[in-house]
Amino acid sequence: MAGAFGGALDDWSAAVRDALAAEGRYQNWLARRLGTPAPKVSLWLRGREQVWLSGAGLPGAATTRAIVRELGLEGPSADRLAALAARIDDLQRELEALHPRDWRKRALEHLRGTAPAPAPAPVPVPAPAAVAPTAPPPDTPRPTTRRGRRRSLPRLAAAAATGMAAAALVAYLASTRTTPDTAKPATTSQPATIPRAAALEQPGLEKNTLGADSRCGEPVPGPESVVWRVCARVDADRVAFAVKITNQADRAATARVRVRLQYVQAKAFHPCPEAPNPQPVDVPPGRTVITDPARCSVPREPVPYAYQGVGWVVPANANAGSYELSPAAHVYPDRTIWKPDLL
């Protein structure tokens, strides 16, 4: 039953994401229309992960009716969302009846062991291809398809059966973990990170976090006390991408996460030229770490293209998760147009 509950949450979140993409809308717009905090809407769109990321109420029939109304959905798409919401409500009631005192804990224990399996390869993402220099700004790419949102991190290779091989694997993983205070130089295989004191994360986009002409997407809560954003920067000759990770805890253990970073160009995902994926990152309490943009940068093309950063941040022992996107940089020879952008 818990597995079916998690599947219904995944399907509902994917359906809402698809509807937002089809209408050219973003999470912040939906939050404003519903009068709901943006972080809560972001949680709704994380499928089964919201069960363990927050104790807040889960989306059900009432929330879905409001979303259908604001997006102006009709026909099969509206009916499917309503059916998924009803299933979520029904399964939650059944779980509460079976485990009145700790249904959420029981569901969490099951769902953490049944996260969606990793997919074999990323799905191409709609993004503006090359256009003539005199063409108007291309539409913002909408790479939020149901399949695209479910990109999963590759499974780690299983340790060999003997105790010696297992010990060697543990030693290797420990040797490749990076912390802000002990980050290796950019010439090594481990990406450098930029430590800084953590500021209070505000909802909405960020500007110039990576330097001039850069933008970071909306904050994404979790795992644990971490909040993260995917960022992009446009320079005179290159376009770079990074993930900003903040541990909001004041006096807690270091947050240990795994990070994957790619970028979108010409309607497809592309791996970063130098960033190993996935990469372990440690974020001390009250600190912010930004992956090294130099490890994920590409030449700026002489013709117009749209670029986006694509990032995953998951628990250190997880092998699946959902990606998030930076704002789209529509890069022309003489200017850059960000969509969305701050006023």
C-alpha cells in the first residue's frame, strides 16, 4: 500500500509539472495564485520525497481543484489530476487506519527503499536551437516533462564479496569526499568548492551569485537541513554552471550529500566537461558550498543558443532523485536574456 501511495504522489507531481510546462508557468506563479508559500509548492512537486522532507500536509482533492482552476485545465488532463488526487486521499486514509499513530513513519520506511529505479539515460529537453542573430528571443525551453523529471543517479557498483574488497571500497569513498575546508585544487579529479558563511535563503531567484550576469533558480529544500539552487553564468567567451548548497542548521552534524551537474543546450542534456558525476560534498552547519563553475563550463557559441544548468542533490546514500533547473540564459552575440528573471 505504501508503494502505491508513493507512486500516486510521483504521478500527481509529474502531472502538475507537465501542466505547468504546457502553460508556460513556473512554481512561483502557481504559489502566488494559490496564496501558498513557494517552498510548499516546491515540496508538492517532489513526489514521494515530500513524505520524508516535510511533515506538512500532502496534496489532495482540494489542492488539486484549485490547481486545475488556476491553470484552466479541462478534459483528460483535469480528469487525470482529479483521479490521482482522489487516490492519494484514499490511500492516505487507509494508511492512517492501519497505523493511526505513525502512518507517516511506516510509509517513509517503506518508500525510502522503493524510490524510482534509475533510468538508463537522460531524456532530451526542449530548448531553443540556434536561430538567426536577428531573430526575436526564443521561447523559454520547457524541459519539465514527466520522464525528464525522473532522471536518476547511476547506482554505485556493488562491493566485491570478500572483506578485503569491501574495505577497499570504503577507503576509496572516504578518500574522494570533499569538504569546503579541504577541497582539492582544480587540477585534481575532485571538483573544488567555494566555502562561505551561509545567509538566510530567500524564496525566488538569485542574481549575480556566481558573479556578473549569473542567475540561480528557486531554492529547493532537502535533503535534511540543506537548501540548494542550480545556477548559470554567462561570460564573454564561456557559459558556466554550478550548484549552490546551503546547510541551514546552526548546531548540527555536517550535511553529507551527493551532487550531479549537467547542462542543457540544443534540446539535450550534456555532461559537464570536467565535473565527475555524481560527486560527494560535505556542507558544515551554517555554511554554503558552491561547486566550481570552471569544472562545468562550455564555450559561448557565436550564434544564439539557450542554456540551462541541470542539478541533482540527494542524500549521501541515495541512488535516485529529481533534477532542478537554473533560469534559462538566451545568449546572443551582443546580449543575454534570462527567462525567468528578477524585475
